[in-house]
Amino acid sequence: MVIDTGPLTILGLLVAKTGMEICLSVLNLREGERNRGVVPTPYRNMIGPQDYEKSLNYTAAKERFGILTEAFDALILVALVLGGLPWIYGWLSGKLPDGMGWDAMLLILLMLILSIPGLPFEWWKQFRLEEKFGFNKSTQGLWVMDKFKGVVLMVILTWPPLVALLWVFEKFGSIWWIWGFVLFFGLQLVMMIIYPMWILPLFNKLSPLPDEDLRKSLMELADRAGFKAKTIQVIDGSKRSTHSNAYFTGFGKFRRIVLFDTLIEHLSPRELLAVLAHEIGHYKKGHIPQRLVVSAVMAFGGFWFIHWLQEQPWLQLEFGFSDVGGRPDFLPALLLFGLFSGVFIFWLGPFFNFWSRKNEYEADAFARDVMNDSQSLVTALRQLHTKNLSNLVPHPTYSFFHYSHPTLLEREKALSQKGKKKGQEL
């Protein structure tokens, strides 16, 4: 069988990405095995030998599972490149009427079909891997209901924008991709408002923080840090997992602070204040607008690339879509981009993570200054790493490539050094 240049390029990039992912996982596994037996000196006052070994076992289990899922996903993509995608596309296309609405539904149904092979892996991760290490709190019924709600929401939220995008493609000709980007980015901003208000409550219960003293302290900290929040809410994350988190959502009058109930359970009031100060630091340092700008640039480039693909005469021939007529040639280009853009974007990961880690250092420093000490944030981070069984000894290459946050040791070192410099200046 002769493979054309386009599919061959995709296969080459896919092999390179999969190979790199597996190599990084193997490095991380070996680093964990090398550090077994004795708790590293910086962490001996933080975690006991039993919990330390458990964190290594949790990391190893996730990495082995990750290798399995990475290989499986790669095999699925290979099958799609070698003819599976145009076959499914043609089969669905033949069963649906013509028209923009049905063209959009074709894409949605195809993506839903392609998500089915991954469901057993998602189930296994939740009810075997996470269950084994004590994190899973979900039930089979809740998991199924979450999937059902997700499908319904996907159809409701995806179908109208896709129809609008198809209309833009038909209306604006060769410059459709510019207006497509405007439509996409506008919807992204709208989602920042409607997600916490109407979508998140479909999956989780949000309620006012019941501890009045804690709520008052957190609001006073927010005011002092220049973050005008309308309310502080608690999300029932414990219904699915014991993992912890905190974040703020929305902007302007829609801004709100959200704390996981597990976070309140794990941290002291002083540590919660430090975590909140860190999250506010992202806002005060302008990280959210920065991310929006980067997202806009990436989306703009993505829409241009889809336009470029759509105009290539070899696209439908080499990927097997030439025998499937009656639909806009925009659809195969969008499908191919959605499925295979990851093999390109993967190699940009280290650059984006480097920038993200820089933002985390800045937010840490902001929290230290607002709290007037670094110890509260350090103890909070140590608690979270311990409770979440986070990997304390990742391989440097793995963390460089994958980590959006600095390691615990790196964050503590940065906080300590900045604190010393500040004291010397004073």
C-alpha cells in the first residue's frame, strides 16, 4: 500500500509524539524507583515514609496507565489516518440529509463516535486507579449521569456555533476564517460568563461559605489585595474526588471565588488565606488577560491553518474524502485539524509550560507579600502535595516538558530567595 505525503507526515509526527510521551513516562518511572526507600531530606518533616511510598506508587500507576492510553490513542489515530476517518464520515454523511444544520450534526455525531473507544479507559481510571489510592468518591450512576449530561451539553452548546461557522464559511468566501475566528473568540468570552453561572451547577452544587469568620477573613484579604469579589462559594468536589483546588471565575461583576470543600477540610484558615492570595495574584499580575491573548493568537493561527488545508487540492484525495461528495470541503479540513492538531501543538508544550511556571512564581511572590510571610503558602503547598499524593521527585526533563507549575522544591526555594532579597533591601 502506498501512503501519500499528507497521511505519511501525520503518521510520522504521531509516532514522534507517542515515542516522546512514552520516553518521558519511562524517565519519570525510573526516577521514582531511584528515589524509593528513604524520604528525600527536604521533605522529611513534611511526609512520613508510608505516605511517601504511596505517592511514588500513585505516580507509577498513573504513568503506566498513561503509557497504555497513549499507545491506544495512537493506534486509533493511525486507523483513522489509514482510512477509518473517511469511512465513518462517508457512512454518517449518507444517512443524514443535506443542509448546514445536518452538516453541523454530522461533525458532532462523528466526534461522539470517536470518543466511545476511550470510555473504558476513563472508567478504569476513575473506579480502579483513583479508587485504589483513596481518591474516588464518585458512583457508577453519577459517572454515567455526568457522561450523559456532557453529551447533551455538547450538542446544545456546539451545534449552534457550528451552524454559524458554516454560514460564515459560505457567506464570506476566502476570508471566512477571519470572521470564524471572531465568532469563536466571542463565544469563548461568553462561555467565561455562562459556565460558572449555568453550566457548572448542572454538575456540582455551589453554596455560600458557611464559616462566617473564615468568609470575613477571606473577603478582607481580597479587598486588601484589590480583588473585588461579589461572593465566596464552596463547590462540593468531594462528591467525586478527594483532590483539592481553588480558583476564581468570570470577570467584572460576574467575578467570584470558588473553594473546593476538600480544600477547606485539608487547610487551616491561614493556609486558605495564602492559597486565595496566590489565586488573586494571577488576577493582579494580569495573567488572565495574557492567557486570553495567547489563546486568541493560537485560535487565529488555527483558523488560518484550517483555511489553508481546505484550499489544498490534495487534501480530500490523499486522505480519502474525494469519494464522499455533497458536503462542504470545509468539513474534512476542520475534522483533520481537530483530530491531529495535537501532534503539532504537543511540541509547543514546553514553551507554554515555561511561561505558566513563570506566572506561578509571580503569583507565589504576590501571595507572600500580601500575607507578609512565605510560610503560610509553603505549609499550604506541602499539605496539598501530601493530601494529593503529588510526585515529589519528578524527573527534571519530565517536569520541564509537562509541568505547568514549578515543583514544590522549586517554589519553596524561590519564595525563600525572594524573601531574603527583600529583607536585605529593607
